[in-house]
Amino acid sequence: MPITPGTICSASPSMNDPHFIGADIFIAEYNEQGAMGFIINKIFERPLNALTEFAGSPAFPLYTGGPVDNEHLFFLHRRNDLIPGGTLLDNEVYLGGDFKQAIAYINDKTLGQAGIKIFIGYCGWDRGELEAEIEEGSWLLKAPNSDLVFGKSLSLF
């Protein structure tokens, strides 16, 4: 199966990196420089409203997106009708967009977990690294599926 934006990489039983044991990763970008994605099934220890700048928000779950750049928030959504400016990745999954608008819709409960996931950090691979990890059996690939991205139970094994 070719890797494209939207592909889900699931850690195989042989995965031994503690960051990725049991992880399902949504590939957001894939090109000749490498790949970028987000762990979609590991909830972060604190909710959105535990972050100072979002203290007035509800206790919306954050996800541990990966070990890279844990100082920034990233988000995937499927509500382009509500959140302008996102980049279409696959079918109905968008990366980013107007974050202030997304937070406003979370705050007024127009937007829920079935429509958006917010991540702290991301996963990144340089050219050829992800392919080598797949070749050695660390990752198993699944076709793009937005219901897996925004669903609660994601484990594929």
C-alpha cells in the first residue's frame, strides 16, 4: 500500500520505541523530504482548559501528537464548513485553519470530539526513515478512514 496523506500507520506488536507502542498515527504530510503525522489514540494527561490561555474553555481532550515540537498545538478536523483556512489532506480531514474560530466553536459546544482533535506535538520522519521502519515491520498500514481519526476506539490490533 502506498503512503499518502491520510494513511494510518499502526504500531506492530514488534514496535519497541516507547513513544509509539500501541500508537495509531495519521499521516498528514508525505513527500520526498519525509513524513509528518499525529498519534491519534493517545490522550494527553491534561485537557485543553488546563493550559493557561484556554482556562475558560471546557475540559476538551488533547492528544499526544508525537515527540516532536511539544511546545505547540496542532489540529485535525472535518468541519471545513465551520473552520476556514484548513488544508484538505484526505477526503474530509483537514489540517489546521482558523484556530481561534475552532476554539470558539469548542467553547460554545458547536464543535465536539467527532469533528476535531487537538494535538500537542507531532511525529516526523526524514526521507526514507518511515519506509525503513515499515520494511523492518514496525508499522502496519491502513487505508485512510476519517472515522478512525475521530473515533474513540482506534486500536487496529
